[in-house]
Amino acid sequence: MDGCPAPSPAVDAEDPDQDAVNAITAGDASGCRLLVQRHLARLHALATRLTGSSADADEVCQDVFLRAWQQAPRWRSGQARFATWLHQVALNLCRDRLRGRREGLPLDSIGERTDEDSPERQQQRREQADGLRAALAQLPERQREALLLCHFQGISNAEAAAALEVGVDALESLLARARRGLRAHLGGKLESIGVAT
């Protein structure tokens, strides 16, 4: 045992991260470790997709968890889940990086392949990934972010809406327009790349 106090038994059932937030508020670094353990992989994937750089994603994630450490004592549950706020912070940090660069949007990690694929399947995946990256890069920023959050990050519409600071109806409108835009660029092949219509 590292001398860390046990999590409070009065953890908010609505927010699975309330135990980590409580620990951070008490000055216990194990709360931040819990958040990193629970959310780093997904936040890093999102940041990599948005910035096109694993190195940039590393820096974004460091900043996200630093802000979590700093802001957790002021967090008030009930409005949104803490994980939703983490996604919102990651989105804002990625936007800042992209505005600073103005180099476009590579989205390198979309369509990742496995080494077990046949050479033909690997080529097909590369072609799909290239087409998807090109189509996503053509979408307006908010539509692209909504699609990445809901279809590639797998978070609920309500959580994605909160992260984007829009209502659920507005998010669904963004998603519908994004799907139409992708369909126009990809010739109706959305289901084959994992984007439900």
C-alpha cells in the first residue's frame, strides 16, 4: 500500500470518475493516476486523429491531465461527466495547435491496420484510410469533431454535445451534415469504413 487513503464511499453513481476527482481534491495523486489509466488511450487517439501527430497528442494529453489536476477541486458534478470535460479540454487544445500550425489535417491514425492482415487487405485498408482522411479534411471543423467523437471515440451523443458545448439536437445536425459530406466525398461507402448512417 502506498499510504493513499481509500476512495470515499459516497462516490457519485452518475459519474464513474467522481472517486478520482475526490482523490485529487484531497491532494491525492492517485486520483490523477486513475484518470490517466481510464482515459489516456482514448484522449491520445482523439488528439492524434485531430492533430495528425503522436508527439502533439502526447503534449495535448499532458496538458489535459495537468488541467484535470488543477481544476478537479473546483469541479461540480451534475452538469456533465468529468470524462466529457476531459474530451472538451482535449478538443480545445487540439484546436489551438491546429490554428497555430494551419497546415491542414493529416489524421494519420484513422484506418490503422494490423500486421495479421493479408497484403491485399492492408492495401485496401490504406486506400480506405486515405479516402477517409481526405473526406474528413474537407468537412468543417465542428462537423469533423462531432463525427470523430461519436463514431471514432465512441462516446454518446449527449457526452459529445457537452464536449462541443452544443445541444444534442445541434450535435445530431452536425453529424447528419458530416455524414452527407462524407457520403458525397466517398460515394456512399460510409458503412464500409465504420460510420453508421
